[in-house]
Amino acid sequence: MEKYLTEYYEQAGERARLGVEPLPLNAEFTKQLCELCKNPPVGSESELLHLLKDRINPGVDESSAIKAEFLYDIATGKTVSPVVDKTLAVKLLGTMKGGFNVGYLIKLLEDKSMAAEAETALEHTLLIYNAFDEIAALADKGNTFALNLIKKWADATWFTSKESFPSKVTLTVFKVAGETNTDDFSPAPDAWSRPDIPLHALAMYKMSRDDLKADVEGVKGPVSTIEALKSKGFPLIFVGDVVGTGSSRKSAANSLLWHIGHDIEGVPNKRAGGVVVGGKIAPIFYNTLEDSGALPLEADVSRLNRGDVVDLNVYDGTITNHQTGEVLCSFSLKTPTLLDEVRAGGRIPLIIGKDLTDRARAYLKLGPTDVFAKASEVKASGGFTRAQKIVGRACGVEGIRPGQYCQPVITTVGSQDTTGPMTRDELVDLACLKFTAPMVMQSFCHTAAYPKSVDVKTHSTLPKFIHSRGGVALNPGDGVIHTWLNRMCLPDTVGTGGDSHTRMPLGISFAAGSGLVAFAAATGIMPLDMPESVLVRFKGKRKAGITLRDLVHAIPYFAIKKGLLTVEKKGKKNVFSGKIIEIEGLENLSVEHAFELADASAERSAAACAIKLSQSSVEKYLKSNIALLRKMAEDGYESKDALLKRADAMQKWLENPSLIEADKDCSYAEVLEIDLDEIKEPILCAPNDPDDARLLSEVANTKIDEVFIGSCMTNIGHYRAAAEIFRDLKSEAKVRLWMAPPTRMDRQELSDEGLLSILGKAGARIEIPGCSLCMGNQARVADNATVISTSTRNFPNRLGNGANVFLGSAELASVTAKLGRLPSVEEYFDNTRCLDGKEDSIYSLLDFSKSE
């Protein structure tokens, strides 16, 4: 037993028994380590240096502040250590990425004895931010080390010193057939462990599949299989037919890269790199792999089999059999900059580094560098779509063409609680102490109802972290992030969020993994390869009893009929994948109702959604939201300044309202026209695929065990409709009935209107406002239950182990709860006739401006 850092090694031993790396040293352990380094126990020097060098988080973590100060004291002679001399101390400061180390290194530029070492250390430190001005000021005063440093940044030596991608890499294939969604990589019930990457990675594929068996069913994934593949002596290449559908969670990429990537110097318990090949890679997951320094490739994977040893010939665009040289598949790089991203350690480091190089060249009055690969030039004629013009405005130009790289200004950023701790860690890594994006909102909707001890800790610590950087934190129990975040938005602006359902109906939003969300919050911009747009145009008149949710499902239903979408995973066709869905023909919807359509674009694997709405709808929504924001500030929500500034920005828009319109001569990748007159019955999505749209008549009379009415796809009107349908019930519903209003305000309104009593008599289990069953990380339905849910998606095992989940409207779910089975079409209309003539009152939305 070690005779120092006893508690740390006890924890490390516990984790070793689980088969995972020790946790990074926290602030207290780092203090102890620094004291030990001053007078180390005999024979401990090597181990202490390893801990100091490799086991402390970089950036602006509490432990990194202690480490940076200790190393600076050694570099200046204030402290002496037999473990670390002055030169090594400065070198180690240079591996801390940015944040607390930067100020110390700048001071050392003025110390002639250590300035050369400080220059070298800063050469590869990209997270400089405004400290660049301090270094430039030193150069102006004649500090040659500062000037040399700026010259090195201008020459991009931070990039050119890294090895370029090899022409040939030998790899062992780890293939998982069919579709792998982000729940498979990062199971929702294990969301609590997501920030702990090596621990969370054990849960990857913990539910066995036909071609892949878990080590411990439902607990530990196929680690033994992965290790057996690694024993061939080569890194792994992950291969799948459809890869990364579902949510935006970076934890999915983190888990995969833990098994196939490489360690990052100076960053404990996190890996980068790796190669992922998919017949189709979901767009958000593709972007997250880019951000993580991995190489994502799309190719025909039919001839790649698990256990094959192959050569990746990246410049030839082929994957070949390692022994015979036979070409197994071909590919092309999605963008010319992709290999630069891998070389730099990820898309985000590349963007930050290129910006630093540009600043240095501007200071030296030099022209653009030719070191980096150039983004593709896009030449096109004709007008711009709404989405292209919205993004264009955020970039200061008229419009952005599909395929064009850009960096739009981000005005609204959302973070929810199962990704929030990872976003926090990414912000620490980015050395962010102040948000640049004007509205950054953190919710606690995924863990409020049934918090684990780790969640309770997050509830108490994360708000302060967000407040201190100028963001807004909701309270546990306030409700779903999207319902709140949508109310924070400005028209015709660009937003993002750490949840695939960040699909704001005002303007446009591009959901992202936690790393990119942190980058957008910290810098106020995000990288974007502008997607193509698919126009969905509704025409005709919606029939009585046909709900907005039916229109949501009409999009995949009619796409399948037109041959634009297939349900089969092998060779899957999906016209929406990676594209922006632009919707017209429903202009008079309220903004809140429009979110149902925007929200479900995530299930289409679309990059984003833009909905054309009337100016009066937008004005009404903003007036309500201004009142809400000011009431939040009055009630003590922080940051008060961010809330009031956003309310003022909304008011300013109202003083001169104007909405972006598509140009008449714009073009789309595809146009899908949906005639509302042809929708004569409800449309569901069948188990267990949100693309598998079916008419009610095709699945009628299916026995249902449980019903869930909740998630971001619902609003107050859905619960009023349910109460009306249940009003004549003489006994409880014939199923297990769950309900979760989206916000505390919706729940309060249900109480004020006396509807909770009706829902309660129907047997409804009313959950705390939030996500509830939707994500499956809190309460879950019974194993193997058949369910109808208003939630967003229905992937296998999401709501419960072995559950078969239909997706449908709240109205259909309510009728099903009464009958204990999916109704016939006639039964559905009979049971919803009670809503006829009451639509205006039932579906009216909360208007906070009326309560002023």
C-alpha cells in the first residue's frame, strides 16, 4: 500500500476492480501532490511526476489552478522540487492547454532565464483568448521572445509540428451490423456516468444484439470482444451500416473513442482520434466525431467484416485487405479540411488555432497563410431559401450556399442536465470563464424527477458554474429545456443546444454535442458546413380530429410513399438526413405549436428545421416571452442581466418587426408536397423506428400495456384534450398511464383549471415537469411492455428493456388508455368528438403577457 495519497489510491483501487482508469486528481489531491513533490518519499519521484504530468485536468479546473501556481513557483525559484526542475516546470505548464497557465507563461516571457522555455510552451497553447493582446503589448515594447512567439503562431507551427495523417494505416475491423443509435453507444439509464468517460464506456452495447453479446447483460458491454480484437495488434476501425442516429450526446462519441481512439497528452480519461466507417453516419454524430479528432467516413461496408485486418489508404480513398491488397470499399472525404481536423486533434482545436494564426498574421501585417487546406468553393446561382438567408444574416452576408463552410454567430445556446456536466467539463477544457453567446440556458429536466446522488450534486453545483459565466440556470422541476429555450429565442437568428431536439421554431438551430455547445457558448460562433434544404409544403385543409402530431408523422409517411425514405437499414435511403427541412403552408400556427414539427426533424436525422410563420404569430409569442423573462428576473433567476438583455432585444425587434422570406427563385434538394385532404386518419410510428410511419387502420386493436403523455412534444392543450377525453370515464384507464407536463407553468394551469383531478381519477401518474419516460434514464416502463407514447423517438430499449413503442398524438394515446388497445379509426373519431367545437379553448396556449 502506498504511503502517500492514501485516499486517492484507495479510490483508484476500487476503480481498478471495475476495470477503469482512476479519476483525475481533484483539488485536494492536487494540493497533497504538490506538497509531496517538494519533499517526495524515497522512490516515489517517478510516480509523483506521472500524477503531476498526466492525471490533472487542464483548462480552468480547480485542480489545474493549483498545478499552474505550483509549476510557476518552481519556474521562478520560489519553490524547489527534486521531482520537477525549472525547465520541466515550464514545459508542463505548456501542456495545460490554456486558462490558468497562460498568465504565468506570459510573466515568464519577461524572465530572461526562462523566457525561451516559456516561448516554446506558449507556441502550442491555443486557448489564449484576450491574452494575445498582452503578448502583443510585450512585443511592442521590444520583448523578442513575445515577437518570436507571434511569428511562430503566424507560421502555424502549432499545426505543422504535428504529424500528417499516414498514407496507410493497418486496422482491425470492429463491425456492428444494422443501426447503432446513440442509445447503444451511451445508454440513457447510465446518463449519470457520462462525464466519467472510461466508466460510461463500459455500458456501450450493454444490451446484446444478434451479432454482438454483452459481457454482462444490461450492465457491461462487449469489452472482452473488443479486447480480443485489439489483441491482433492493431487499432480498431469501427464499422456499421447506420451509425449514430438519435440524440446529439457527445457521450456516445466519447464511449466509442475510448475503445478505438488514442490518449491525449495532459488530458486524463479522454481520448481522441480513431476511424469510423458507416454506410450512413448521422449528421450530428458525424460532426461530433469531427470535433473529437476522429476520422468519419461513409462507404459501402458490406464487404467489411468483424475481425478483418484492413489497410486504410486515406489519400487513395480505399480500404483494402491487409494481406491481399484487394479493395473492399472506396470512399471520398466529405470536406477538404477533414484531415486537417484530425491532424489538429479535432475541428474545434483547428478553428481556434487558425483564428490564433490569423490574429498573429494580422499583427505582423502578413497575408493569409497557405498552410491549411481550403474549404470547397461553392458556385451557384439563383436566390436563397429562408434557412440560407437566416444563416447568412448570422454570417454578415446575404445567404450561405449549400456546401459552403461558415461560422454563424450564435445567439441562443441550450444545455440539459445529462449533457450539462460534460459541457461544463468541455468549458473547463476550453478555459472559458465568460460566455460570449448572449443567452446560455441550463436546465435540469432529465434528472429532476428521480435524481441519483450524483444528480443532486449537479443540481447544487452546476447553476453556480453557469451563473458565474453569465448564463441562466433553471431550477429542478421547472421543466423541459426545449419548451423554455424556445421562449428565449430571437426571430431569424441561429442557435444550438446539447440535445438533438434543440429545434427552435424561431429562426434556425443546429443541435450539437456537448463539445460544440461549449465552443458556441464560449466563443459565440459555431462551425457549419451549410446543408442542403428539403422543402415540405403542406396544402389543403386539415380535417377534424387530425392533429399536429399526425402532420409530424405525415412527413415520413408521404416520404416513404414517394420513395424518398426507406425503413430498412441496409442501404437506407433518407432524403432528410443531414439536410434542413423547411416547412411552408402552416403559416398561421402559433410558434409553440410549430415546435412539434420542428422538434420531430431530429427523428428525420435532419440537420435543422426552419418553419415559415406569420408575423402576428411571432409577435404574440415574443410579447408573452418578454413578460416571462422579466418575471424570471424579478423572481431571482440568474443571470438577471442575461434575462433582461434578451427581453430588451425582443422588444427592439417588436418595434420594427420583419421576418426573412425565401427568394422566389431559390432551389431545394427535394420538394415533398403533402395534401392535408389526403390525411383521413391518425398516423403513428410503429415499434421501434420513428421512420416507420403507419396509418392507424394498419395497427388498430393492438393491445397496449402502458401510455405516456409527455415530453417536449406536448403543450398545455394536449393535457386539456386528454382530460376532456377522460371526463366520462367511470373507472381508471385500462393501462398504466403516465403524464409529465412540460413545464411547472403548464402543471399549475392544469391545477388551476381543475383538470388534475380528472386526470388523477383516470389513473394518471402525474410526473414532475420534465422529460420523464421520454429519455428512459429515470422511470421506465415494464420490461417487454407495448406502449404508445407522445415522446420523441422509440428506439429499442429506450423507454424500457424490450419495450415496443408506438409514437402518436396525445389524443390517440388518451383514447388508447380508455380502451386498453389501439382503437379502430371509427373508435378514435367517436372518442375525440368531444373535442369538436372546443378547439379554441382546449388548444389555447399560455400567454404570460396577460398576467402582467
